Amino acid sequence: MILANKTIVITGVSSGIGADVARLARFHGARVIGIDRNEPSMTLDGFVKIDLGNPTAIDTALDTLPEKIDALCNIAGVPGTADAELVGRVNYLGLRHLSEALIPRFNQGASIVNVASVLGIEWPERLEQHKALAGTSYFEEGAAWLKKNPVPQETCYQYFKEALIVWSTQQAFTWFRDHGVRMNCVAPGPVFTPILGDFVSMLGEERVQKDAERMLRPAYSDEVAEVIAFLCSDASRWVCGVNIPVDGGLASTYL
């Protein structure tokens, strides 16, 4: 895996998977620019503190981001215990807004890696809804669509991870053909991160117990970070438009 001299922008850099991707990327020689609402606890090559649920803040932050970028890792997110509107703004609309805004800055062969979830596995059941949301042109248009088509609080996290997978897959080939930018997703199962407890609360004890019987253990965040780093590297230069489960086989047990 070669990341030397690459410039990588990582959202959610201050904890969990984002922090481990940053450490790994810097170890392999990358220049890492972090984005988070919280201050990082590690050395970075640059840091921007913003709220990814606010498109104006994202636009303002563009002035401080590099002019040439080799990879964007969209890792930041809020759990489903947060208000459904906030989940949609951060986990989907803000991610999309940032990615689209950075398109002119990506070097040829650049990579976008979006962190989805094993909970997005049921995207085919709501495909037409997700395609309709993906068809909105900008952040506020997407927010208006969601007000007309409200997402239930109890399933909001799953819904927006499904939507992310659909949007990523739809955009992937066009962006690769027109801009030379690859886009892929990774779909972790449960991960030992600071918000693991929120997922237990979100899913409920019954669902958590069923999943616990299907898997060996939650992942460590560095196990997910390795796959994200691979997708940023030239070793994955012909991988585009896929959603890779990083869940210890959990998704396969749903079949």
C-alpha cells in the first residue's frame, strides 16, 4: 500500500475510525488534513473545525482546504440517537455537499471513500426513495425533499446509510469517467468506538443480542481503517463503485 506524498482529507478525524485512518495514512507517508467538530488529539498536517451539517460552514472551510487532493475519506457521522434531521444533514447531505464541492480539486486517479454501514444492507427495499433523494441537486434542495418525505426517527440511521450507498453507486462511474475520481463505500458492522453505546441504544437490546450471536465481536477501528487506506492507495486504482463489508462476516449471516 503506497500513500507517500498523497494529500488526504479525512472527516471525523478526531476519534474512532477517522483517527486510525489518519495515523495509518501518515505512517505511510501521506499528508493528512483533518475535519471534525472536535479538536484532534494527534499531529496532523492541517485541521479544519466545522459542523458538517451546515453547508455554509462547509463552503467557508473550502478556503482552508488544499487546492490539490488525492483522497477524501468521509468518516464523520452522528448516531441514530441524534435527531433524524441532524442525522440526514451530517451523514448524507453534508457528506455529499463536501464531496461535490471538492471535485475540481481532485488529482487524476483520486479516491473518495464513504463510510456506510452493515445497517444499509436493505437499500433495495427503498431504492426509488433513495434515487429520488439522490436526484436533488444541492444541500437545501435535499433538505426540502426530506421535509416533504420525513424519515422515521427509529430508522433514520439505517435510512441514510442506505441512501449513501445508493448515491455513491450512482455517481461512481460518472465521476470516474468525467473527473478521474473513484468513489467507493465501506460498510462496517459494530465497531469499538466512542459511539458504540449509542448504537446499542438505537437498535435495542433484542436486535443487539441477535447480532451478537451472529458475530465473533465488534471490529476494532484500525481493522476498518486498513480497508479505507487501501481504497485511498494506488493498489485499488481500478476499484470503483463498490460497497465493501468490513464486518467479520456479519452481513453474510442475514442471507
